[in-house]
Amino acid sequence: MTTLRVLTFDIETYINYTLFALRDCDTEELITFEIRGKKNTLSEKSIKELRQLLTTNKIITYNGLKFDEPITAYTLLGKTAKQIFVKVQEIIVDGVSVYQFYRSTNTNKFITEHIDIMDVARGSASLKLYGARLGTKKLQDLPYEPGTKLSESEMDEVLSYCENDNILTDELYRYLNSDLELREAMGKQYDMNFMSFKGAKIAEMILVKETGYTGKTPDRPDSVRYKPPRYIKFKTPELKQLFKQIRTHTYLVSETGNVVMPDFLKPELNFDGINYKFGIGGLHGSVSSTTIIPDEDETLVDIDYKSLYPSLIIENEFSPKHIGTKFANIYREMYHQRNSVLKPAMKKCEYGSDEYEKLDRQQNTMKLVLNSSFGQTGQRFSKIYDPWTMLSTTLTGQLTLMMVIEKLSLKGFRTFYANTDGITLLVRKDDVKDIQTITQKFDKKTGLEMEYNYFKSSHIRDVNNFVNITTDGAVKSKGTFAEPDLEKNAQTPIVFEAVRKYLQDGTSMEKTIRNCKKVHDFCSSMRVTGGAMYATKIPEIYPDGWDNSLAKWNRITKVMEKEKAKLDAEFVKKQGNYLGKVVRWYYSTDGNTIHRKNSGYKVPMTDGCRPMMNLTKKLPKDLDYNWYIDYAYKMLSDLGVKI
């Protein structure tokens, strides 16, 4: 059996230039087909070769299903560069859907093995931004605006740019390997193609198939009411009042299909000294800029609900009304299979064996369905859309967690952190059994299950940014302080690694930072709307009357700062170099600021930086170690740590 070549595929279109570029992921060979001149077309030989490459190999694209493939299908009809460019504008500017495009051009999908990785990647970002987060070698923006009539040399530049995009696509494809392997296994299990879909969409597709639902996408209701489970009851006046409002309110549903947040849920509720935020999503409450280290007779107890939303759906039979109880029943069956059958069976297998891997894929499939499908109940055009199910699940989760907080509070145990499905408390070690008794008794009423973990220390900036050190020395962090991943921009990763190591075992932050040799760990990156500019040196230009104003006030006023910023902006707009819409930089001993192309004003957090659009192998000689060390101490201070 012949193994398919894996080729990345990308196209670029201008009024007088069209480029089709394929890159072999193994050999790195770049294969190109070009139309140079607005009246020219691909030759019959090129059309045949391009079609054969696309139909006999595995093709990897980024947004290829909605753009590259339909435009290529149209090109293969023998169209000119100008005709192709016009059709591109219909998709990009006019918003013509893929279905409408194929129909109007009398074309169809034709690539046999096509994986579009845009929706496989977690989060939502451009290919360039994902590349910056992964630490790609080169960040390059489209060199010429769409609609530009290119010269021959400019066409060569666009070809080089397109090759780099193919490299980025290859890097992202390799990073997503485990996600794609799971999709492939799931596809075989359910006889469906999941390769180019988000996890939530896959979960929806599986649930629709398993429940046997064959109807249309449900209509949007104007409003929904919440009917709480019988076990939800409160004792304190403020929570009684809030609960009454929640259960008697009529929740409006917006034109976009979302439940509208009622005004009475918008203010924070202060309970037992902590401000709690309710909403359509999860419960949030936390101390801020606080470090908590237990005394010898104390411990930090972290109590989390196990699979909260799936468990609520199962126990309360929350199901989209157009599907019925089959929805909750499928949840129940998958939950049981995963936790009571597959996981125990895995423990009996040798780690890494074929049988272990098979069971692991099955339990991961069920995990994806259980954890990812719930969000689709709030998506307007989902087959499982039902704002009542979504609202019932999230409100019940918040009220249930708040009941636990209240029960513990009435026994003298104060929660200092709460977030969606769990809480954290500082208690005496002798009191842990009493707390377990309270929560276990409540678990019997709800049918839910709480799990316990213990921390050696807790360091909290706010509800979404913290570092916890477990009693066995492991780090549990979130938000800014968590390790880098594909869903968030790279923001000087070495700083937060230094903070984590210091809190974990006392390692000097200076040592961690100065010993680091990875250039990417010192970099930050972000997307700048409209693009970014950089001027190596900005002249010392001051507004008229600067000296008089300074002499009068004996300080630089905010008005003076704004006037100076305006002058700097005007200079950079005229004299600066264009970087691109996605920028990457490091902090230098001889740096400057990055500015927005449109307004000229400074991009936040870029004082003293130098762009690094091409990642170097060695650390730059002008790297400002002191900036990183100072910033690490500031981040530590934000966590309430005193040194």
C-alpha cells in the first residue's frame, strides 16, 4: 500500500498574480504553480499536475476548507488571475459562504484527503500568532496589500512569504499531532470524518448521532425560565434573596441566541468577606494579591467537583427539549464507561501497550464529548442548541457551589477562593474530617462527587491568575503564571518560569533568568490591529512651551506626556519601519517602543524593546537581564509575596 505524501498547501492572489504552493512535510520540497499577468491562466499541463497533487496526497491547510480549496477549484476551470482575484473578494469582502461559492461557480470540493487545522488548534488566532506562540523562526506579514498590481520582483517576494506560511502550517500541524490522532481514532469508531473540526463540534456530531436526532437546528426562544433542583436551599438572608431572584426571573434570549445577563446578577455579592460574581457562566470569588502559607497545624484544602457540568446534566437530566432524555442518558452511559470501565481496565494494562493505547483513545473520546459538548447548547446554530439546558446547568452549578460555601461558613470555615467547580480554604488539620463529613453528606443529596487536594502554599493575584504549590511539591498555576500554551500569547515565559521555580523550591529568580539560553523564552508577542511600526531612535522632540510648563509645575504633567506621545507617534508613522500585524520582541539595554501603524501610538508593554521577527539561535548581546529580573519581582509582589 502506497503511503500518501503529506503536503501543506497555501495560495496567494493578486489582480495580476496567483500562486499555489505545496510543501512536502518530510523532504521540505516546495512545489509552486504561478499565474503571472492578470490575463494569464495556468497551462493545461499545470492544471493536471496541480489537481493530481491535491487529489493523491494528504493536504494540510490553515483555513483551506473555506478559502484555498474553493478558490483552487475555480482556478482549475482555466480562470485568469484577475477573475480569481474578483472571486477572492467575494469570499473575503462580501462574505459569500463556501456553499454559495461552489454553487455560483458550478464547482465542488475535490481534495480527497484534506485536513484544515484552523479549527483543530485550541483557541482562536491567526496562523502568524500561533507561530509566534510556538516560537517559529520567522514572522512575516503579507508584503503587499491585496489589490496591488505586482512587479516581477514583488511576485518573488510574495512567493517567499507564502513558503514561510507553509512552514508555519507544517509546524502547527506537527504540534497538533496527538489531537489529530485522536480525531482519526474517533472517526474510525463512529464512521465519520472529524479531522478538521473543533472538539466541541465533534462532541455535538457524536451526540446527535448517538441520540438519533435527525431534525433541524432548533429555533431560538424569546426567553427561558429556570427551575432549580429541590436540594437547593439557603439559610442566610442575602443568599435567600438572591436565590429568590434567580428562580423567579424570566431570562431573555438575544437575537444571537445568548441568554441575557439580568441586572441583579451584575453586582458582586459579598459573603463572609469575599466578593462573589455570579453570571450566566461560572461562579467566581477570590482574595487578591495574597499569599497564604499554612502554619504547622494548618493546611490548605482545595475541593473540586468531579466533572461538574456532565454530572449536573446526568443527575438532573438536563436535556435539550427537542432531543429529550436520550441526551442525558448518553452522558450517563459515557460517564459510566469512562470512569467505571475504561479507566479501571487501563490500570490492568502495561503502560504504552497496544491495549492500553486503545483504551486510552476510547476514554479520551468520551472525555471530549462529556467536557466539550455542553458549550454547544449555547451556540445558536448547533443541533443541540437549547438555552434552557445551558442556563439550568450553569446556574445549578453556581448555586450548588455557593451552598457548599454557605454550609462550611456556618460551621466556621471560610472560603477564600472559588472558581466554577471548586473552592479553597485554610483550615486546621484537625478540622479536615469535619469538612469532609459536611461535603460528603451534601454529595449524597446532589449525586455529585467532590475531590480533595492539599496545598503547601497558595499565591493569588486574582481569581484567574495564581500559583499553588501542592504538598508533594508540584506546581498548579493558571492564567499569566501558567506555562505557555497555544491558547495564549507568549509574554516573557522565562519571567513566569522564574516565579514558579522560586515558589516551588526557592530557586533564585536571578539564577533561572540568567541561566536560560532559549531566546523564545525572553520574547513577547501579540497581534496589533492595523499593523505595527518601529523606529530604532526617536528624536528628542518636545511640544512648544515644554520648558515653561516644566518650570511652572516642577514635574512632567499628564498633558505634557500626551503632547510628547503625539509627537513621537507622528514621527514613527512617517519614519518607522513596518513590522507586521503580529509582532515579537525582547527587552534590550538599547531598545525603544513599538507603535501602531494607524495611530502611531505606543503598543502597551513595549518600552525598551527591540523587535525580533526572525528568531535568533543565540541570545542577543543587548538583552536586558535586569528588566526581566525586575519584572519577575513585580509579578511576585502581585501574588502578595514579600521578600
